[in-house]
Amino acid sequence: MTNFFKLLLLTLLLQSCNDTSEVSSIDPVNWNNRAVQIEFDSTFVHGSSYLSVYSQIYSQSEHKTHDLTVTVSMRNINKTDTLYIHKAEYFNTKGHSTRTYFDKTIFIAPMETVEIVIDEEDLEGGTGANFIFDWSTKKSLNEPFFEAIMISTSGQQGLSFTTHGKKII
């Protein structure tokens, strides 16, 4: 009987080592389903946007941090036309690229929001993490709107705040 429990424990341990879950998204968008092949002509404008995010913030002193869940929203604020995001790259506090969520052109339909979720346990970004998004849209349309919501709860205490993207050169 004890051999059975040892075998069961060993099996459970080995299965937990084979965890292939995503690092950052509980329900990740399947970027391949959003991928498009499109030729961008002179009717399009291209840009890059910066978005600050915080997977950790300081609490009480510089020696204690509080972990946060980050929701990054990529929003198409146009009612009639699609916009295109070419790359979403995530950088840590030291400015090192930690991951690229996609580096192929994806579409975001009119008035649609596509999200990236960085789990509270994912501390790779740190206190000064950020994203760079490369995008294209028709000249007559609004640029994409990038927003992040950081949140954490513990007991009856809650903490949340937002940041907004800024177009960069």
C-alpha cells in the first residue's frame, strides 16, 4: 500500500513538472488567428506607441514590493475600419526585452479590444516594465489606444490604477 502512495506522489510530481501554461495570459489570444497578410500603401500611416506597466510597485519602502496583475488593452477606437498591430514587445525595468507577444501583423476590428494579461506571479517586468507597440492605420482614422490596468487584492484591501500609451517617434 505504501508503494502505491509513493507511485501516486511520484506521478503527480512528474506531471507538475510538465506544466506548459503561458507565462502571462490565463486565456491567451491565439495570435495566429489574428494574423493578416496585407500590403500597406500610401493611404496608411505607421507609428509606435509606448505604454508603461507595473508588475510590481514599492510598498512602505524601496525594499518591499507589492505584486500586481496587469491587463494591457489594445483598442481600436474607430467605428468603421480595422487597424493593424505589427509587434507587441515587453521590456523589464532595466530596459531589456523580456518577450515579444507577437511580431507578425494582427488585425483589431472596429471598436474591438484585444488584451494581454500579465499574471500577478509573473515578476519579470518589475517596477518599471513597459511595452512598445508598432502599428498601422489608414491616414483618415484614429490611432490605436493603448491602456493598462494594474490591480491586486489582499483580504479586504484592493489596489488599482491605470496608465495610457503615448505615441513615440
